[in-house]
Amino acid sequence: MEFGSRFSESDRLPAELESLFAAYRAAVPEVDASAEFMPKLWDRIDGRQRVSYGFSRLARAFVTAAAGLCLFLSSSMWNSPQVSTSKAGTYVDVLAEDGSDESADSVVI
């Protein structure tokens, strides 16, 4: 059945549009209307979803492992004994208490 056949002559589409529709009908294959159409379609959809599901599962595992590693490292830093590298006072006070042999007198200006 041609697209314009159910319309009167005055309702017909322009010739360019009619030829475009005819070219489209010729280029697009006829849809399979058999009983196996929907099962085949769902098999194709499921096949594509399995690939994306596998990738998302791998990504979730990676994110979970990274979060676990971050928690482990932060808890080990939180619970580890603090090495006291800081002394009371400022940096200048620490240098003054150092008692090294170098003093202001030995420095030539």
C-alpha cells in the first residue's frame, strides 16, 4: 500500500517527499513479524546488557577495594603511635636548644 493512496488527489504530498518516502521504504528491510521476533529481540538486548553489567560490576569492585584501602590506611595512621618530633616552642627555640657547636659567634658576617 502506497503512502499517498488513501488520500485524495488534492491531499497528496509533494513529489520530492513521495520519492523520499519511496527511497526509505526501499532502503529499510521489512520487519520480521514471525513468532520468533520478540524472543530474538530480547536475546539481543540481554546480550548487550551482560557486557555493560560485567563492566559495572568490575567498576563497583574497584571502588569498594579503593574505599577499603583508604579506610585501612586512615585508621592505621590514626591508631599508630605518634612520634614526637615537635618540641615545645618555635623553630627558633628548637634550634637554640639543639646545643650544636655552631653558634652565632662562629659565623662570619
